[in-house]
Amino acid sequence: MIHFILLFSRQGKLRLQKWYTTLPDKEKKKIIREIVQIILSRNQKTSSFVDWKDLKLVYKRYASLYFCCAIEDQDNELLTLEVVHRYVELLDKYFGNVCELDIIFNFEKAYFILDEFIIGGEVQETSKKIAVKAIEDCDMLQETVEEYMNKPAF
Amino acid sequence: MALKMVKGSIDRMFDKNLQDLVRGIRNHKEDEAKYISQCIDEIKQELKQDNIAVKANAVCKLTYLQMLGYDISWAAFNIIEVMSASKFTFKRIGYLAASQCFHEGTDVIMLTTNQIRKDLSSPNQYDTGVALTGLSCFVTPDLARDLANDIMTLMSHTKPYIRKKAVLIMYKVFLKYPESLRPAFPRLKEKLEDPDPGVQSAAVNVICELARRNPKNYLSLAPLFFKLMTSSTNNWVLIKIIKLFGALTPLEPRLGKKLIEPLTNLIHSTSAMSLLYECVNTVIAVLISLSSGMPNHSASIQLCVQKLRILIEDSDQNLKYLGLLAMSKILKTHPKSVQSHKDLILQCLDDKDESIRLRALDLLYGMVSKKNLMEIVKKLMIHVDKAEGTTYRDELLTKIIDICSQSNYQYITNFEWYISILVELTRLEGTRHGHLIAAQMLDVAIRVKAIRKFAVSQMAMLLDNAHLLASNTQRNGICEVLYAAAWICGEFSEHLEEANQTLEAMLRPKVTTLPGHIQAVYVQNMVKLYASILQQKEQAGDKEAAQEITQLMIERLPQFVQSADLEVQERASCILQLIKYIQKLQAKEVPVAEEVIALFAGELNPVAPKAQKKVPVPEGLDLDAWINEPPSDSESEDEKPKTIFHEEEQRHSRHRQPEIDEEELARRREARKQEQANNPFYIKSSPSPQKRYQDTPGVEHIPVVQIDLSVPLKVPGMPMSDQYVKLEEERRHKQKLEKDKKKKKQKKEKRGKHHRHNSLHTESEEDIAPAHHVDIITEEMPENALPSDEDDKDPNDPYKALDIDLDKPLADSEKLPVQRHRNVETLKSPDSEAALVEKKSKKPKKKEKKHKEKERDKGKKKEKEKKVVEEEEEEEEKKGEDLDFWLSTAPAPAPAPQAQSEPALGAAVVAEPQEVKKEEREERDDEEEEDEGKQKSSKHKKKKHKKEKEEKSKDKKKSKKKSHHSEEEPPESVQNGTLEDEPLPPMSSYRLLAENPFIKMTYDIQGNLQNDSQVTVSVIFENKSTSFLKSMELNVLDSLNTKMLRPEGSSVHDGIPVPFQLPPGISNEAQFVFTLQSIIMAQKLKGTLSFIVKNDEGSTHEKLDFKLHFSCASYLITTPCYSDAFAKLLESGDLHMSSIKVDGISISFQHLLAKICFHHHFSVVERVDSCASMYSRSIQGHHVCLLVKKGENSVSIDGKCNDSTLLSNLLDEMKETLSKC
């Protein structure tokens, strides 16, 4: 099971955080600070896996963004890298050539995409097509409602 | 209102939206905090408005701020408001915010229960989806308990989108509310064979997670997973299944044997590294489980090691890392196969990636032998010299010590060499493991008697050169070794050659700069040294020298008396006085040496770390008993506000009872242990004190100042460990020659004296005799120590609660709480309340019963082992046997028919949840036959309905035995729930709907708990042809009363497409919902299935007509009822009565009841001898009560029901079922 997913920039700015275990805010902040520091201090040429407490961190850098997952001891690291990659693919497909700014300005969309892909720390949809379709269907629903709301009420 | 709306949208024009906020923050880099606090003020204003769109916008912005690290918990209530918006746009934002910031401590979370329930049952699948997603993040035990049933229902939702989410969330629910696992498990298992691959993969994920924690409960699923593994092509799913097998194999080695082949095939064929890695890992797990008592699978090991070598040699650091990691797992059981790759691993020590070097070090740990220890350590020492950065060097240091000291210094043949390695390690600047080295020195010097002389001389040298080590006086720095050096020189001073010189070294003024605890040891050991010198001099008659040494002590000791460290000061002043006294005696020419040396007489033996724990509690000593009478209640109440301690005492005294029995004591002891485990201030037993010392948080983070010394640190006169390597080689060579000369004159007595805990010599290693006569003293244990090691399991493990036996039939008390609508409740009253009260009072009894049952089961199992062929009653046992059967690779023609007939019996007796299992088992049987290829598969690939009939006839034959069994059971009344337990999982008594050469359809109808006018029809489509079936569409001619639920906008003549296609030989299930008005009559609907048959020759359009029969029984929902409520219901007089009688019944009563329960959805309320009362309820709330009596050859059934038509129809159906018996 994935315990949490963090996205952060090379400057250490957090861009997205998703927790699949409930923790108080204070604890989360502490963990984020610690992990961002650990990963940013690692050499570019090192492996993507770090043992951290009783979990394993699996991270990968895409352009200026680090994607980091914390998984359990028995989980498959390579599969987790695939999960990260699949998420990037989904973002790419949704935004079309995704960049960091897309995620900053549409952070809620990035979350929605993640939610269609992973739930409760487990991959729920391995098919790219189905996942993207679910998000687009949701968006359709939202857009029509928004258009409706934007119409003047008189 | 309209004005408000207008005002709202005008306001909104001036609001910041999320993009504005993000942009704003980016533009205010200098005064971000100020800007954000301003924004938060604005958001607070927006939240006060009535317009939900404004609120949602505000909450969205808050979610962004939360990510940046700002506290938004104050807005929790507003988030809930947005969550409950009716528009999806806002709901989505609300749930997102909630999932980001709610946690178990959020108090408003309890307000969400009903909202979430509403969303879960929303007709819009995306509403449901969003609620499920949110729930997965913030589910609490309360939410889990209240919503478990709703989520479980969603697992059978018509949309796969919802099903897969529901399945995955069930795992979170299980974790928070373990009681839900057993009731939900049958349905979860069903989902393993869901038509939708996404749902299937979700179910695999969940069961895999569950099974990894408590594998033994899931062993019975192995055949099913095996089938999935061999049929699936989805790597995501395959990896999970293979991982699951990795967890199961240690429990069942035979499973491993079965797995080896498909796994090796996968390893050969796959190109996906993640899958390859998982396969290798599982093969390793299998090999580990097989390693005892199995012929070697050297081919598989070789394959794994080869593949891993490829990974390690890969340029991708990730693969290299994982390859080494997996290699270290093989190492544990097959060290030989790994040792041949030593070159590769040593090469990895030079890798630029530190994490890879560390992994390689781990591997080295297991690769050493007596032969290569010196060589490997020599290589490591070179790395120590080269290493940059203290962390890696420290890691090397600890690894060297680990490698050498492993299994009680098993691989060390020359301790002089080891001591010199330790001394060489002291030259490391800036290490933080001085303590570790010191501990090793002490351990070796104390336990290896032969080495003491050498050790003492080395330690004396260290003390002499203390100035080189003392420069680093921080805690745990290298100066710690001086502690060991001083102690060894003092304790074993008789071996010291130049004691005077050492004493002087210890008395140098520089010593006072050392840490206090080291000085204290110095002071104490000075006296030991002094005593031995004194004795020496006195014996030699050299009085002057004796007085001189006393004078020296008196001169130098005051510097310690002035120490700021209390310990040092105290010891020094005490000793100073002692020596002054000795001086007085010496002046009087009285010999004092004997008396002084007597202060330190006796050997100090090492004590095993666990010794304290192993001291048995003496008989008659009760540690939980009060020593003094505790203060009485009234007293402590008076003093209550005074102190905390009194309060605690009071709590204890309240628990106190005049007499405490054994059980109570055990429970308390357990509770105390729990409390201790949870109390951070309670020091838990740890293997050794120095470990605890190391683990002290914070110490690691003290920055180490690197001191650059231009002069190489070489202690003069220090021996180099390298010389030992050469010496050792020579020695071995000599030994070999000698051995060749007098082969049979080996002196093995030496080795006989070894005291080792677990010396695991291999043949070749035993040839190397140690250089010294070595006597390793074992650590001392208290007398009559308890031999067993206590299980140090973590009591706080959240997964422990999920260690639940899933094969046991469900008990009534385990039902998930079902939230009922109020109108349903009024229909049910007055009996519902009575039932509720009844339920509560029954609970403890139930538990007792269960307990008894368990014990009975155990007894039976034992019996079974004795008798080879015996009929079983318990489903559980059969499961085990089935697995055995599946696992046994030997041809088993005889047991096969038996194995088939037994499940039928068991399933019929224990009713529905087991019925599901039965089917699976049949499939399993089929499969295993295919596997073995020993039996003609055609014979066993029978159609299901035929099979059922066959089983029935078998049942008849067995009925005599069966009745014998029911006689065995005590004739006490059987309460509701023991026969028929689980009302929730859907029925799986599939009947034939229609059939042609292409396709077969079987169906089952289930009532819908949530909706009183809906039933779900599940149809299994089975492709019998060799062609591909697609574009299937099912259409039904609606009647006035019964209509098929079609998607909005479609006309009544439109068919519903079946959401899948069927490759040849595959079957799959689809569900269709029908609405009904009246349910008192059975209904028949005509329908057609149209589909396209596609094969090589082209495609044709085909049709198949069918008649869908809605029996009255399909409107009934199994509902448990308690006898009191049942009696009240009968007394109420609102019910109509009717009765039937069926003759020629030969099956046992129990079997008969099971049939009624299973086919007609009833539950047994009470049973006395051959008379039983039964109850069921229709989806529209009709109560149906039955009284079933069995005569000689007949059965009479009296029924009562709110509706007479329904009753007579039901009874007619029942008559038909029974007449088949």
C-alpha cells in the first residue's frame, strides 16, 4: 500500500500531497520537511529508493518536479515507479504536455486525476483510457453545471 | 431570494478565484505570510455568505493554502457545508478539501455520516465515486462501522466504476472496523471473478493486502489465485498475486512446489522488470520454505541468481540496488550460490552510489567464512581508509564489527588479529561508534581468556597514546575506547608487563579533559593497577618502590577530586583517603598489599542480555498482589485533588475485588504490559544497554567537525593487522602440511572445549583450527532460567485485529449494522424493538456458544486425523482437506467423487455463504483435473444445473448417514442464526434461463434491500461455442407490473447491452434491475438475447428467446428474527394462515430446513426436535412465518403472512421444491 504521495519542486516547494493514512497536520508537516530534505540532498545518479523509518521512499524526477511515494516494506519498488510514471502519463494526457505550472494553477485537477488512478493507497484503474474518461466525464458534469451557474439569474 | 442570487453573482465578480490566489502568492514573494493572512480574512468573509458557489470557491482556495502548510481546520464545518451541496462541482471540491484536512481528531467528522450515506446511494455514479474517494482518506472507526454495510452493498453495484472503488475502500473499512471483515468477505471473494478487469484487480489488491498480514486465513484461496495467475495477462494484477503467493508459501510448502514451474516460466518469458523482480522474490520465498526436507531446486536458484546478476550488472542504479537486495534474501538459505558472485559484490563496494555500497555491505555480512574473513575484512579496511564522509565510514565500521562478531565470533580463528583490527579502527577520526569498538574490546577480553595478555598489552599502548584519541571528546566519539582500555588494564593488571608506566599514563593531567564516565573508570582502575603493583613490590621486598608508587597516587589524585563530575569526585576522594591510610600503614612497615588486592578479588563474568527477563518468578510470589492495603475509596476521594499519584491509586482500588481469580490476574498483567508498551517513559527491555544508548535521538544529528591532521595518524609501535593475514596464511599452509603427514592423528580435543551457542560449522571450515587455544565464555544466565523466548509482538499492530478466521460460518452477532429507513421500521414494529432488546441480552450468550463451538471443532479435528475416511460436518475442515487435495500432485481417482459429494452436503446444510464456496470448489475440482490431466475432463465439465441435481440424488443416498448425525446433536433448541447466518450476500442458486449451441444463460434473482420495489437479476452468460460472441443485448417485454430498469432516455422497447464480450469458453455475469409494483404473485417475462457470433468465417447475428421467471421466493430477503419477536408477531392476529402437506419425504429434517432456507430465503427462528419455526420478510415488508413439522414420511408446513395470496404462492413453490426431494 502506498502511504502517501508528495510532489515537490527542485526548490523544495510542495506542489501536491496525498495521504492514504490519516495523520495530524503537525505530523504531516514534519514528515514532508524531512522527506523533501532527504530526497533533494541525494545525488542525481543514485538509485531511486531510500529506506525511511519502516517505509521505503520511491521517487523520480520529471523535469523540475519530484514525485515521491512512500510504500511498505514488502511492496514492489519497480511497480511503484511504474505507478508514478503512469500518473505522469495521465497528467500529460489530461493537460497535454504537462508542466509544473499546470499543476500549480490547476492543483485540484491534479488531485482529481490522482483520485481516479489511486484510491486508499492502491491502484484502482490500470487502464489509462478508462481513467482519463472518468475524469473527463466528471468535468463535463462540472462544466455544464458551471455554465448554468454563470448564467444571470434574472 | 432572487435578489440574493443576483447579489451573489455580483459579489463573485470581485472575489478572487483560485488562479488569482495562486498568482497573488507568486507575486508577493517578499511578504507572502502577510498576503496570505489577508487572503484568509477575505475567505472568512466569503464563507459567511449564503451563496454556495462563493463558499465552494473559498474552500477551494483554502485547500490550496492547506497544501502550503496553513492550518485550515477552523473551516471544517464549512467544508462539510460544501460537501453537502447538491451540485457535483461543489461537492467535488468539498470532498477534496475534506480528504486533505480531515483526520481522526476532527470532531465535526461525525456530522458527515448521513451526508456520505446519501451520496453513496446517489443515482449519479460520480457523486458516489467522489464520496468513496473522500471516505478512503478520512474514514474513522465510527464512520467505518456506520457505513460498512452501505459500502458492502456498493460492491455489487451495477457500474464497475463504483464496484472497484467500493472494493478498495473495504480494505480501509476492515482496518478501522475489523468486525466487518467476516460478513463482507464472501462478497469480496466473489469480486475476484468479477466480469470487469478493474474490479477484479481491485479485489486482488485488497485480498493481497489482507493476506500479507495474516496469511494463514487465506490459504484456502490459493487454488483460486492459482487459476487467476495462470490466466491473467495484466502485469499489475499478476504482481499482486505473485506477491500474495510469496506470503502464503511459508505456510504451505506444497504450494511452493506447485508454483515453481509457472514462476520460472514467467521469469524466462517476461520483459517487464517489475514482474521479473516480483517472480524472483517469490521464488526465493518458495525456496526458503522448501529448503528444509526437499530435494534441491538448484536449477531455480541458479536461474534466480543469474537473473539477479544481470540486474546487478545493469547500468540502471535502481536495478542494481534491487538485485543486491534480492540477492541478500537468497544468501540466507543458499549462501553457496551467492558466494560464487563475490567478485561482483566486492565490485559494488566501489560504486558511486552510497545506497548500493551499503546493500553490498549487507551481502558481505552473509558471505564470510572462516576461510575468507580476514581477506574480506582487509578489503573493507582499505575502503575505510578511502571512504569520504563519516556516515559511510561509520557504516563500514559497524559492518566490520558485525561481520566479525556474528554468531558469537564464529568465523574468527585468530583473536589477536581481531584485537588489532579493533585497535586499527580506533584511528578513525570523527567516528561516532567509539562505544561499539569499546564494547567489542571488553567483550573479547572478558570472554576469550587466552587473548587477555595480548589485549592488555594493546590496551596499555592505547592508554599511553591517549592524547591521540582524546582529541575527540564528544559523546560516543572514539575516546570511548579509552573506557574499555582503562578497564581491561585495571581488571587484568596481572598480565601487564610495565604496570608503572601504564599507571603514570592514567594519571596524566590531560586525562581530566575526558568525559566524566571515562574518568570515573580511570580512577577506579588506577586502584586496581596500584594494588597489583603494590603486591608485586612487596613480594619483591622493594619497600621504597612501594612507597614511591603510593606517593605518586597521593600527588596526582587531587586533580580528580577537583573534577566537576560527581562520580569522579566521589570515587577520587574516597580512594585518596584510602591511599592516605595505606601510606600511614606503610610508614609503620605493615604489609598491606594482600588487603588492598582483596578489594578486587574474584572474576567478573559476563551476563547475558536477557538474563534479567529469564529469572523465574518464585513460587508463591504474586507481583500483582498489594504489599500494603490500598487506601479505601472514601479516603482517596477526600484527597482527590491533591496529587496525581493518589488518583492513580484510587483507580486501582476501584478495580480491586476481595478475591481475584487467575483469569483476572492474567488479564490485568496483559493490560499492564499494554500500558507499559504505550507509555513512552517506560523503558522497554532492549537487548543490550549500549543499543539503547545509540538510539538516543538527537545524538546522530550533532554535527561532526572534521579535524584535518596533516600528519598521518599512526600510533607508534602498533601492530598492523595485515601481518596477521600473512601469518595466518603461513600457519594454514603449515597446518595443511602437518595434516597431510599425520592425517589420523588430529587433535580434536581442542575443539571440544568450545562453548558456543550455535556453532554451525561446515565441513570445509572445520579444517581450519584456531590459532590460539580459545575459550569463549558463554554469558551467564540465572539458575533455572526459563528456556522459552517470549514472543515480542507489538501489541499495537493495527493488522493484528484482522487476524480473523474467514472459513468459519458467520454467527448472527457478526452482522453489520444496517441503517434502516424510518418507514421500514414502522412497518416492522412492534417486534423490531423487542428484537433489538433481545439481541442485546443475547450477545454474551452467543459468545460463549461460539467459544464452545470452537473447542468442539478442535476436538473433532483430532478425531479426524485418526480416521481416514469419515464424513465431516464442519465446512472449515473440508476446506482444509480440499486444499490438501488440490495441493497433492499424486493422482487421486478415488477421492475425487467423494470430494465432490461432500461439498454438496456441507453447502446444503450450512446454506448460502457456503453455497458460493461450493461453486468455487467445483471449479477448483475441474481445474485440478485439468492440471493433472489424469481424469477425463469431459465427464466433469457438466453443466451446473445437472450437477446440482446429481448432488441432490447423492444427498438422498447420504441422507441416512446425515440423519445419524443429526441424532448425535443434542436435541436442545437451536436458536436463530446457527443454521442460517448471513442475510447479506446474494444467492447463487442459478437456474437455467435459456440455452442454444452458442450460449447458455443461467440466472438468479435477489431482492434489493435498499429499494422496496426493485429486484436484481444476475445472469451468467457462458459461451459454449468456439466463436467470439459480441454486441450482446438483452431485451425483455415489460408487463404492467414488472419492468426492466433502462437508462434514462431509452424507450421501453430498447434492449440493454451486456457490458462485455465473450471469448470462446468464457463465462461472465451481468446484472439487470427490474422494478415491480406488486410482489404477491410470481411473474413471467418473455425476453430475447441478441448477439453477434464472430469466427473465422465471418459474423452472424443470432437470437435466443427466454422466459424469466420471478418466483415469489425471490422477493423474500433472509431476515433473522428472534423467538420473542416471532411470538409477538404471531399473537398480533394480523396475519392470514394457510398450510400444506407433502408426503414421501425421506431427507433428514436438518437438510430439509437448509433447503427451505437456501431456496426460499428463510431463516430458522427456533428448532425443537423435528419441529421448527422459520421467518422471512419480503422486500415490501410482508412478514412470513412458517411452522415446519416432520412426520414419518411427510412434512407439514403451516404458514402465516400479511398477505394471503403471497402466502399461498409461496407455499406452492415450497411444495414443488420439497416434492423433488
